[in-house]
Amino acid sequence: MDFDAELDALGLLCPLPVLKARKRLQALSSGQVLRVLADDPAALIDMPHFCAEAGHELVSVADADAHQIYHLRKG
């Protein structure tokens, strides 16, 4: 999937992946996609919740080895 920016949140624990994603999304224009790499188990719950609360779209979640890849479209 195409994306406009990437955030490597590997090794970061809750709530840092979501906090850093929020900061990176602020710099993007509406409709742009942020790719987030995270290995925090809580991110599986936190990312969808963050998107729903903040008005962003969780486009996809995929497993890759020992981490997940999230694609978030800025609302």
C-alpha cells in the first residue's frame, strides 16, 4: 500500500506509539496516509481506538514477523 509518511515505533510501549502517531499525523494533510510499525501488543487495541476517537481511518493492519504494520489515513 502507498503511504506518505512512516513512523517506526518498534520497541515503544503504550502509549508512545499512539502519541507519536498523533504528532506525525498533525504534519500531514487530510487524506494522506501514515504507515506505523509497532510491536507493542496494546497497539492492536490502541490504534483502532485512537483513529475512531480522532476521526482518522484505520485503512489496514497487517502482521509482519514480530510486529504489526498500520496504515492510518488522516481525517
